[in-house]
Amino acid sequence: PDRRQIVGELRRASVGLRYGENDNTMSGQPLHGHRILVVEDEKPDARRFGRLLREAGAEVVGPAESLEVAERLIAEHGLSAAWLDVWIDDNTKEVWPVAKLLASKGVPFLFCTRIPEDVDPYAWPGTPVIRKQIFSERGERAIVAELARLIAGRPFPG
């Protein structure tokens, strides 16, 4: 497939377009007992993501506002999954080194960004890309469902 086809598939597979149909996603705290790293440099977004994850039962690690802090937290904590803002350090650095480190440790992650096209589908095949703008109640349920799916190791839906 060419780049346009893959980008189109990423868009269709984006949480909020493909997920969120199950109204029971938040019940039972589907992330209970899991440590999830949040790499996010925008404080309002970090608070919102942290609240969402805690409400779903997760232990939130971070937020990490820089590559260095994220790498330190990865070394210090056993993680179940990670939430990665694509642009960190006041939008001056991309999060790819952190993603590579997590991948080398077998820790699943998803990207969160305002511009999904920033994520190269060839470099990160099958990695969920979430638009920050989808934060409705349905979108939040979808994000929790996606993190739970990643942690469970289920394949990306086709």
C-alpha cells in the first residue's frame, strides 16, 4: 500500500471513529492495576488525560514533560502502557526516542496529537493515533478501551 492508503487507514482506525460503541467501557475500571506513563507537556491536557486514566483505575506515571523525564520514568517504573504526545518539550522535540525505548521493552503505547499526519505510518505500523480533539464522553470511553486492548495484547482490528 502507498502512504495515502496507510494514512487513510490510520484515520479510519483512529479512536473515536472505530471505537466507543460499547457504553460499558468505563464500568469496572478496565485499567485497574495498570501503570500508564503519560508523556505530555501541555499541563491542561496532562491533567485531563491523568484524570481519565485514574477514573479508569490506572496508576498514572508522570506526566513527563520532556524526553529526559520520560526516559527516567521508564527506567524507574514497570509500565503496562504509555500515552505519548507526539510533540513535547514545549513542542520543540518529537517523542520518537521514547517510543523506540518503549518498543524495545515491549511496552505498548499510543500516540496522541492534534495532527495525526505527524505520525509516519511506515515507522509505527499498527500503533493507534488519537486526535486530542476527540475528548467527548464517547471519545474518552474509546481511549480507555484502546489502552485496555493494547495492554491485553489483542491485535489491531482490521
